[in-house]
Amino acid sequence: MVQVYEEPYAKRHYASRFSPAYCFPCCSSLIFIIVSFVIAFSTGQLWIKSHTYFHQPDVKFTYEMLVVLETNVPGQEKVWSTVDQINTFFHEKLAAVDVSATEQDTNFDGKNDIVDVIVQARGVGPVHSVKLLMGFDYVVSGEADLEMRTLGYVSHSSALSGSALYVDGDLRLHQREPLTAGSSETTYRGDAGSPFADFVHGADGSTGVASLKLNGIFNRYLFRNETTFYDYHYPVWQAGSGNLFEVRARVRIPSHEKIRFRPALLTMAKFGWIQVLSILIPLLWLLRRAEWVLFHYRVLQTRVVSDISPKAHRF
């Protein structure tokens, strides 16, 4: 013979309301739930205040630029910008600059992976220092949407006069506070949100490059909650003393940029409940073992009805 089915026999314990046997399972279960919550809360991270997701931003070069080429003699620098007011202020120091850019989608997913920017300045004399600002359109979608105009900054100097500077780095996102799940942040979108709009108010028309007030521009820019920075580590300075100076900047777009956001209330509750449940399940198992001891050995008085005992018939 082969066993095909099994039926367990049960013993049912009955007790009057508000008796010790009645109160023990209810009170102990409630106490264990509270204890599980207290343990999960006291160990930290019960409520997830911020979460992250990874997404490749959609980045496009806007051809907004500021170029400052400085010599080893103060006051003999050359300036060029896409801001007409800056060019008008510095017309006596205006450099002849050509800018070209190419965008590459190496994995054919519809988003740029590399932006190559080439700046060629003519008639600038010996160059010892370079400051370069580049503008980008930056769009992120997913758990939270973000669309803004942003900056990439290059700065390098050398005791030797140079003819070229080569930089290669990543355009990284920086957040002061997480975005809100399901939100769409468009405060710094379009021309009104361009950091280059601040140059119109920052330049005062004096002859020195300090009049551009780059520190003030960066100060206002960094007050944003979301900014980008050009992260490069291996600048290559090519020595030379000709009248042509070239900057080649390769801007790589990370394929998995980390974006922080505040989860929705239901998401926070879900993660909190999982932590409480992970503590509650072992405690409830211990409670069931304690109940078996208390009721099986009749520590708490109950009326027992067994499936294997004959039922009493009344006539």
C-alpha cells in the first residue's frame, strides 16, 4: 500500500472570554508586533528617506561657451563668448575663435555617449592659462524627471606657454537634495535657466577678466539643487608659442548615472513592512511553540475537544 493522503487530527482548546487562556494569544501577538516594530525602528533605516536609480541622461551640446586665454602678463588676456554682451565689453581683447562639436551615439540607443568639442583661437600670442565653459542640455527621466541647462568647466595653467590642451572626462550629475518620486523638475529648463544668462548681469564692462565675476557666477550656479561638473583627471598640455591655440575636450556621458529620489509613501511603507515582517516571523514561531507548551501541558486551563475522542451525545 502507498500513502496518498494525510489528514491531521486536531485538539481544539476553548476558553471563556477575558480568561487568561483567551488573553494570552491576543496580548502576546500584539506585544510581538510592537517589539518587531521597535527593533526595526531602533536599528535604523526603517523608513527609506532616499532611494537611487540608474539612468543614462540625454545630453546635447548647446554651443554656449566662454573662452578665456591668459598670458603670463596680467591684462593681456583674450576673451571670447557666445554672450554678445561679453564680446561687446571685451571688444579690444576679443579673440578669433572657431568652435566645432561632434556627438557620437556609440551603442545606437538614441542618446549621445560622447561629445567632442574643438576650440581654435587665432592671434592670441603665448598662452599660459585656459578657462573654458561649455553649456549642455541635460534631460533625465525615470522615477523622477529632470530637465535643465547646465555647465561643464575646464581650467588649466602652466609655466610653459602652450599651443594646445587636451582633456577627456565625464559629465557628472551632482544633487544636494533628492528629487521627489513622480515629480518633473524643469526650473532650469530653456534659455531662462541657462547659466550663461548670469554673465549678462555679471559683466560690468571693465577691462580685467575679473570683471566677468566667475566666482559670483559659480556661486549662483552651485545654489541649484541639481548641477553637473566636468570630471577630468589627465589634462595634456602641449607646449608651444604660436598664434594658434587649440582646446580639444572629449565629454563622455555616463551610461549609468545615479539619480537620488525620495520614494512615494506606499514604497516607504512597503520597505518598512518587509523589515518588520522579517523580525516578526521568527518571533511568531517562538510564540507558537510557547502556546503549544502552555496548552498541551494545561498550564492555562481550557476545555479540550479532540477529533479522536468520542463525542458525548445528549438525549
